[in-house]
Amino acid sequence: MKLTKSTLNIRTLLYIGIFLIVNLIAYRAFFRLDFTADKRYTLSDSSKDILENLADQVTISAYFSPNLPPDFENVKNDFQDMLSEFASYSDGQVVYEFLEVPQEDAEKAKLQQSGLAQVQIQSRENDEIKVVNGFMGAIVKLGAQQEPIPLIRDVRGMEYSLASSVKKLAIKDKPKVGFVQGHGEPPIQQMPQVAQMLQVSYVGDTVNLAQPNSWAAFKTLVILKPQQPYSAQELAQLDEFLASGGNLFVGLDAVQANLQGQGPWGPLNTGLETWLGEKGVRVEQSFLVDQQGIQIGVQTPQMTPFGQMNVTSYIDFPYIMQINNFEAHPITEGLEVMLMQFPSPISLSLDSTSKGGNLVYTSQLTGKQPAPVFFNPNKQWTQNDFTAGPQPMAVWVEGSKANQDSRIVVAGDGDFPIYQQGQQFIPDNANFLVNAIDWLTDDTGLIQLRTKGVVARPLEKQLEAGERSLVKVLNFLLPILILLGFGLYRRQKRKMQTLKWKAIDYS
């Protein structure tokens, strides 16, 4: 059948209409299949909430140096995809642009003054390794305010960097979080990771409980690692704060110890142990030891061909332990590994006006040692030292006789969020404290994002030391052995096939 001109026009218009409708639907109801374990390419509900509640337009200017190596080009593409999703969910309130990195030194200096980091990037070209300086960052602007994302190196943490920057600019009245001082507590400057994360949603300040009602402007108070006793008047101020509906985080060292000596190490009395006991939280003045303990280096004098010298040897030290046993709770969401130093066990005994639960446990192979304790570097630890089972080291409590809305979180270690020079800092230690402050302050929006993409897959620590070493060796060698085995199998198969062909009589 021959098509008339009018039929052809109608069909053309119909195809164009279908094409436009499909594109419109795809724009409004797009989806992406994300098979990663932590859904790193899918926007979380927290990000969507932030974007859907934006009242003013946010502009994100991205700066990526040209001719980046392929790995970094992929990061740029992932960032562009993320920005596209931010723009889509914000209903037009997020606008983004990719700007050229200027070549003039003066203009580059302006970018650095804005907070972007100029980094050295290695690339391989014609079998030569070249190092170039470049930018891979962005500046988020809202009105006259701006917030830099200094460096975008990986897709992990990309969503948190963007969402927290947008939220930091968009939020108008930040609640105040107070860090109690006056009893040897470390200043917040000794917790740079915590301070950086808190500034997104809160205003941090110090509190002196010796001054009556100094807590009045704060929604949450934090007490970390006090070393001197609290007076009765200061404890009464804490009672008034909780009765007013305030919330409290306590990181308490119930025993006193460090790595500078062998002891004896005994209990540390600050008055908070008894005060918390009245709230149904008992922090035992005992040491926990865990087979998931770390190894530390000790100097021991030994005879060498050059005379007596101090030689570093490594010993098991179960008083400092890795923790990966978490109860399901908003505070522990996404956490994988924490490191605790000289923690003490905690138990709950709550009345009918309160409810609570555990947050963090030791492993199955745990022991308890009542203070005082000597550290014996020559001790040979056996499984008989770890028979107490999993012990809670952090708990939450909600409600009290004075106020049903108050909340308390207690950890049996005050050191965990403090950065110590020369020691590796575990990110989840800071995440735990900031998550707890979010939960206490009733702002859980960024908890999901903070730990998204943080990947650590430690070995099961219940294994003996020899078994752990065997697993590590197998993890390294097994893929190589499988490849070698497959190659030998193919070689032998081809050899047999060749012999088979040679054996055939073609005459």
C-alpha cells in the first residue's frame, strides 16, 4: 500500500511525539541499577531530603585539570554523574558547571585561596612516569557564602562531601554542642576529624559547669576523658541539664593506664561513675582484654655482635583492641572497625521510666581484669585469658524520671576520638562520636552518608594468630596458584592433543 503524504506526516509527528514523551518520562523517572554493596552510585534518602528542602539556589563549580590520567578521568565522570543526580532531585535548585582550570599562576593561587588543593598527579606516558600539578575539586556557593571541596580523589565519600557542603550552607540556625572543660578533658582541637564533621551541622563551644546554667544554650553536652573529680554542684548542673530535656555523651576512662609504664594501673574516680550508676549505667572499674588486641613494639636490651643494644620486638597487647561487633542502631549504622584503648565494661540497670540498649561489644574471646593491673610484656596469652564472652563497651539510654525526652550515650573509653601524633587514626572512631551527637541532637540526616563507602574488611579476629597469618598468605598466593594451575592444565591438555594428533596414521 502506498503511503499518502498526509499519512506520512501523521506518522512522523506520532514518532516525534513518542520520542518526546519517552524522553520526558526518562527525565522525570530515571533509574540506575547499582550493584555495589554500599550503593555508592545511588543517592541516599538523607541527600534527597537535603536537596528537596533547599530554599535557595546552590551553584557547584567543579575544577578538573585537563589531560588527567584515565583513573582520574573516571573520577571526573563519576562526579559529573553525581552532580547530575543532585540537580535532578533538587528540582532545579542545584546548578553545576565544569570550569577550566586557569593556566596563570596568579589565577591558580586564587583557587587555592578559595580552598581547593593543588595536588601532584602521576601519569605514565611512553613508558615514562610524569608528575604534574593539577586540581580536582569544587566550590559550592549559596548566595554570598561558599564552601570548598578541596580534593575529589575517589567516588567513596563523594556524596557525603557534596551533601554536607550543601547542608552546611543551607542550614540557618545550627544547634549548639558543648564540650565540658575543667577536669582535664582534651580540647576539641585534639579531635580535628570530629571538629571538621561537626561544623557541618552544629556550632561547637566549651562549657564550664562551675558556672550555673552555663549549659542553657546547648542541646547536647559532651564529656570526654575527664581526669579530675566533678564537684557535687557540677553533677547537680548535669541533673538540671537533663531535666530540661538536654542530652549527654560521656566517654569515660574508669581505669587509668597508658603505654609509658607497666603499672600498677588502678581505678580512676571522677564522681561520674557513681552519678551514671544512679541513671542505671554502671561503668565497671575493670580492664577488658580481647584476643582482637593489637601488637605493640617494646624495646628490650639484647646482646648483638656490636654489644648490648635495645631491639624492638612486637608483643600481643590485648588491652588495646579492634572492635567490629556492633548492635543495630542509628549510631552504629555503617560502622565497620573501631579501636578502643583500655576500655571498661558497661552494664545497664534501668527502671520503668527509661529504656536503653547496647551499642558496641567486644569479641567472643574477651576477658576481664579488675583493677589494679600490671602490664607484663612477657606474658603468653592463651584462650583461658578470654573466657568472659562479648562485653558491652557503649550503651544508650532514653528517658528518665526527670524528663522523658533526655538521652544519654556512654562509652567505656574516653580516648577513642582523640588524635594522637604518630598513631594511625581510625575514621570510624570519629564517626561513632559524631553519629552519637547526631542521634542525641535528633539530627540523623548525615549518619547514613558519613560512613557510606568507608570500606574495611578485617579478618575474623576469632582466629588464632597462626590461622590469621595462614589466611593472609592464602589471600595473596591463592589467586596466583589458581592462575598457574589453569595455565599448567591448558599446557598439558594441548600437549596431550598434540600427541594424539601425532599418533594418527594419515597414510
